[in-house]
Amino acid sequence: GMGLILRAAGYGYRVLLYQFMKNNKTSERKILEQVDNITIIDGLDQEKFSFQMTPKEKEERRRFYGEQFQKVTAKAVKENYDVLFMDETIYAITAGLLDEALVLDFLKTKPEHLEVILTGNTPGPELIGLADYVSEIRKIRHPFDNGQKARMGIEK
């Protein structure tokens, strides 16, 4: 997804980016913020994995992400962006933090010219059916499995 938006921006396309499940300090943002054609909408300053959230935090996040999704998609349409990248959207859906119906409704009614990129794992069959491209990256081994925390510049 990140490579695709860099390629699109390099071509001159206007790109809008929002990252679900990530704070505003991801290392990739430092580079992306320097690219004129890429606009990034901030999320929360603090984030945690969904499995670390309390039920109350999950409900708050679900409300927040629903509002953010509406805000981001409305901006993409109103301001006539060429590419909309919503990073970790599918993870937010599978974690129960974003309503899949909201995403599906948008995809069914989005402007034809708007390229939409969603990332995350285990998309539902309806999402797959609406997609032009579906790629799967499967973890076989990861340092996190052995207790290693995310490293700056590599996983963060």
C-alpha cells in the first residue's frame, strides 16, 4: 500500500491517507509528510493492539473509527482525490472496531475514478468480491512471536 501511494504521488495523483490502529508517529509518516501530493489525516496520538483494549476502550474506538471513516471518505470525494489509502481498515473490521457495512456501502457508491486501497488481514467475502486486487501476505515467523518488541524503523 505504501509503495503504491508513493508511485501514485510520483505520477502526480493526489493521495489521501488514513491509518487505523496506528498512532500519528509511525516512521513511514516522516517520509510521506514530505511528499506534496500525499495528505495524511491524523488519528489518535496513542494506540494499542485491539487485544490489549478493555471493552470500554473498544466501544470508544469503534465510535471514533466510524466517525473517522465518514470524515476521511467525505474528504476524498468532496476534494476529488485520485487515491484513498486506508491502512489497516480490514484489521479494524476483524477486531470489531469498524463496521464492515459502512465500508461496503462506501465502496459500492464511491466515485468511479477514486482508487481505494484497504489493508489488513482476513477480509470478508463481500469485501473480496468488491475488490479489484486481493493480495495475501502471510506471517510465517516474526520476532514478536519470541517477545521482541517493535523496533523503530523496522516494525514501527
